[in-house]
Amino acid sequence: MTEDQKRRSFRWLGLSATGWPRVIVFTILGTILCVGVTLLVGSVNIPDLTPQQHRHALIVDLMLPVVLAAPLLFLAMFLMRELAVAYGRLMVVATTDVLTDVLNRRAFTALVETSLKQTSEGWPSGALLVIDADNFKMINDRLGHERGDVALKIIAAAIKTNVRERDLVGRIGGEEFAVLLRDVGTADASDAAERIRKGVCDAIFKADGISWPLTISVGGVIFRSAASYDVLFVRADRQLYIAKAEGRNRVSLERLDAGPSGV
């Protein structure tokens, strides 16, 4: 290699002031700017730098952080945003029931337990409702499981429509749902439970051009003081069985410090 070729090679390599070769690659893919900086570490057999080449390499060393700062910052911010979006999507998948688009059992239980801790710190009251679709086995047997899934989606949508944004709705298994009504008293809890029941009754479910009735039974417990989720669920589930025994398509509520109240 001639001396002139060597000098051109040095310029392309961008030698550092210490004599180490440096390769910088900028690649733009769509809107993503990827910056790769490769330092070739180790002994390299290069000729001595002239004073002019040394000054050039020193300038490169000083300018390199400035040149790389903006794209690297952009890349870091882009990756952080993408990571946050991916995490958010992952959390939705991990906490949502795929079929009905309400909370799955694990997420619902965890959020209710968190809410109950807030209640013990001075939150006035709340109510836990357990909801079961009436005669759902008949729908599955006569229409098939695919139509049964459609019915569950309609029921879940009707429940969500008739609660507040601050309330929690979850599917806790099969055709069974649960609702946590936050910060409500007896009258408000009763009104909400009845509104949910009526909302499902008014929902339209058609199969093969025929309208099929959808009804639910609702059992619930109203609480004013700290209680565990397990205790509340057992009490609400007991009221659900009372509603079923009394003919279905009805609400049965109980205050934690009082007897049952059918609605």
C-alpha cells in the first residue's frame, strides 16, 4: 500500500488520537435510527501518525460524543416508549379475559383485595356482586358452544354498560361474573344490581333468526368495614344461590351486619 493509500485509509477509519481505529455505522430503517459504534480493541499494526493526522484524530475524538448524543438520545427515548407500549399491551393480555373483555379471575381478585385495603383505611363502603347466567347449559346444549360464547359476550357487555368506570367487572369462571361496586351504600348497591339484571334482560341475543332470552341471577354482600375477599365472596355466593332458589332472574343482597334483603 502506498503512503497516499494509507492516509486515505486512515481518514476512512477515523483514527482516534491514541491510534486506535474506529468504525462508525449509521443505519436508518424506516423511522428507527440505529447507531452502532464499534471499537476495535487490541494491538493493531499501524504506522506512526503525522502531526496533521494526530490533530485530525483528536478533533474526531472531541466531536464524536457531540455527533452521537442526539441520535443515541433519540434511540433511547424511542426504545423506552416502545418498551412502555409493549408492557402496557402485555398487562392487558395478562389481566383480561379473552372472550368477554373483562378482568380475568386472577386480576379481579387482586384488584378487589387492593380495594379492600383502601376500604380499611377509611373508604366508606362497597358491595361485591356475584352474577350467574340463568339456564346457560340449555343455551350451550341447544345452540352450541360458539353461540354460548356470543351470549357470554352480550352478558358481559350489558354488565359493563350498567356500572361506573370506577367499578370492577370480572369473569370468575364459566358463565359466572363478579362486580365490585366501590363506595356505595345499601340503596345504591341495590339499584346497581337491579340495573345490571335489567340490562341483561333487555339485551338482544339472536340465533338463526330467533331471539333467545338472557337472564341472570345476582347475589351480593354490602360491607361497611374491612373484610377479606374470601369472606365477602362466600356471603355473596350464598345470596346468589338464594336468588336461584327463588326462581332466578332476580337479585338477593345481604348487608354484612344484617340479614338478607331480596330485591
